[in-house]
Amino acid sequence: MPLLSIRNLSLGYGEKIIFSGINACEDDGCLIALLGSNGRGKSTLLRTIAGLEAETSILYDGKPLKDYSRKETSALVSFVSPLTERTRYLSVKDMVAISSYWRTNWIGASNPEEEKRIEEALKLVGLEGFSQRDCTSLSDGEYQRATIAGALVQDSRIILLDEPTAFLDIANKFLVTRLLKKIAHKGNGRKLIIFSTHDLQLALQVCDRLWVMASDGFYTGTPHQMIESGRIEKMFDVEGVSFDKQKMMFNIL
């Protein structure tokens, strides 16, 4: 039974459907890039998988998402939003610790085991020694890594990230993406990680699989499969734009 199953999912608001016919089956140990032009519904799809939108077409281990309790859902899936306004005077440690709330006692106090989990998460994302730093003092790249540490502390089997590299420079884009791949593949603690991005070259070079929300449907496959089938070219239905398979990039004719 796959960890995540999506069966004929439609996305929309009220009676307005923005995308339909979404089908996918994925397991842990996999890094997936969600691709598509603006307005396709990438953020809405991630929020729906996370359980933030009412839906019955999402299954975890064959069981509908709606049948899980909130605590059970916290153990299954975490959602990292795009960069938002930071809270002044909130330490990096406290920022990351918020993600473990579902395991703490009634006053929200963490135990030594949680403290160790936070330290290990910060070390894994390269922020060892940052625990007492004010989160507003972090660079964009450091802050994004801190949000990933929060997802690790939550210790969910599925991690969803909405445009985690959107505001980063080239070096930090690759740093964060390689970090996500390392986390996805890590031994017995392997994760299923899905993140939305507009950076096609990065996705093709680093990710195990791609999800493409195209003008004519929803496609999944390895980067090689998506390139050879021509489905990558369906991302943008624009005259005068073609995809170069050798360079793995779009060209303007």
C-alpha cells in the first residue's frame, strides 16, 4: 500500500474548479518537485494533501485523510509555508520547538527527548549553534533551513513545502534542495518530500520524481521519463518556446 494516494482529485473554490483529474501514488524515500505555471493550483494541491482543505480523495496508507485524528495527521504530514513575516524576539530553538507541540504536555513544555530532537534537527540543517539566535537575524537561506528543521522536529512521514527556494540565491537553492534529498533518503527515517518550484533545472537535476500540472492534465514520472515523453514541454503552452533535452532548459525561438 503506497504511503500517499490521490484519486481523481479536483481543486477549486466553491463551484469553481481550477484543476481536475489529479492521480498519484507515492512512497517514502522520494523527493518530488511540483511544477506548473502560476495559477495552476500548486499551493492549493499542497494544502489539500496536508489536510488544510476539505477533501476525501487523499489517502495515507490506504486510509482516507478525513478518518485520521488531528494528532494522527500531525505524525503523518507537515506543511512548510512560503517565507512569512518573522516574529521578533523568538529564538531559533523556540521557532523549531513549536512543531513538536502535538507531543508535549498540557502546558506545552518539552522534555529532554524533545530537546535532543531539536538539537539534532538544527545540526542536520547546518544551524548547529544557532538555537539562541533571534529568528529575525537569520538570512533567507538560514531561515528556510530553520523551517525545514521544524518539519524534522514534527517528525512526520510526509513533508510538504510551498516554494522553499523562491527567495534564495543560486547557492542556497541547491543547498536547500540537496538537504531535502538527503532527508528524504535518510536510512530508516526516510521521508516523502514534495515541494513546489518554478526552477525547472534544479528539479531535473536533483529530484527523484516530478509532478507536472500542465494545461492538458496532471503528469508524474522521473525526470528522464518526463523529458523523453515530451511532458515537460506541456508545462508552458506558449508559442515560440521549446524545451532543449540536451541542455535541460527552455529556449525562446
